Amino acid sequence: EAQVTQNPRYLITVTGKKLTVTCSQNMNHEYMSWYRQDPGLGLRQIYYSMNVEVTDKGDVPEGYKVSRKEKRNFPLILESPSPNQTSLYFCASSLQTEVGANVLTFGAGSRLTVL
Amino acid sequence: KNQVEQSPQSLIILEGKNCTLQCNYTVSPFSNLRWYKQDTGRGPVSLTIMTFSENTKSNGRYTATLDADTKQSSLHITASQLSDSASYICVVSPDYQLIWGAGTKLIIKP
């Protein structure tokens, strides 16, 4: 089944403890992206990647890192999580790299709580 | 500033009734507008995508309209079902970005 898989789905951690949220897609998509979703706000883009080894900052990149060593994987790294990073995170991918034209396929989401 | 505003914030209707959700945008230049459906705890799923030249598009019981002159779009849901309970998100693209609305939360009651 064509899908975007995120892990973990739920995570509670403490301030400063490094964590990684994994994202994998099996559709051979070029474009991958991370978003965070907070109550009352639209999805905000954290980082995106047009291809292997090519990553770019989105609207809210502070406190996050990403890497794209393989086409299928795009992990989100929080080096030193803080409570304001408590949020619902979504990974998405698209066949097209042209952002304005692409239709995104989203993962099921990862709910992160930082105490 | 590029913005997408949706109304109402939330809506409760009875099963079988129709409803219309609104999206107003101040985005320039305009490339396309899409509507996503997001079930609680799940990722958004694309419903429709419309370019500048299209003013209506249907996907089953969902019909989206676009008025590029007034920069307004609506999503009409016909004969609502319990499974339509979800958030509906309007997204406008000014070429190289996606500008997301905050969504309308729709609850269908039996």
C-alpha cells in the first residue's frame, strides 16, 4: 500500500532530551516535508526536501533539524526539545517537486508532548 | 501578507443536511486552491484542486467553487453523512508555497 509512515505516533519526553521522529514513504516521491499543527492555526512548514541531500527551511525551522540521505526517508530531529515544541507533527510527500502543483500525501501524524 | 481565512470555525449539522464552508484568501500571485479533509488524529487528504480558470469542481458529494475575482472559495457538502465529520482545510498556492487556512471543524449529528 502506498503510504507515508511516521514513528512514533505518540511521544512524551522531557525538555532537552534529543529525539527523532522518523518518516518513510514507499512511493518513490521526490518531495518530502514536515509540518506542525497547533490548535487554531493552519499547518506550518518546518523543513522540506526536493531531493536526496537537498533540504530547505520552511516557515518555522528553529529548533529542528532534518536530513535526506535516502529518497524514502526524511527524519525530523529535535536536538534539545522545549515545551513550545509540543505539537502534532505531520510528514508529507509528493511526486512533484513543484510545490504549487503538487498534491501531498500525509502520514498519520506524531503527537509530541515536551514536559 | 498572504493569508487564508476560513469560516465558520466550527459547524454542527444533522445527518442528511447540506452545508457550505467558506474560504477567503489574500494571496498573490494565485496558482491554485485546494481543499483537504482531515479526520481527527489523521493526516489531511486532498479533496479537490482548482486552478485560476476553474470555477467549480466536484468530488462525489463535495463541490468546491472558486471566484478568483473576489478571492473566495466555498466547499458544499450535499446530503451529509456521519463520516463527513472532520476538519476541512483550504490551501492556496502562490506558486512556490502552500498557504494553509486554520480549517473548519464540521460535526455531523445523527
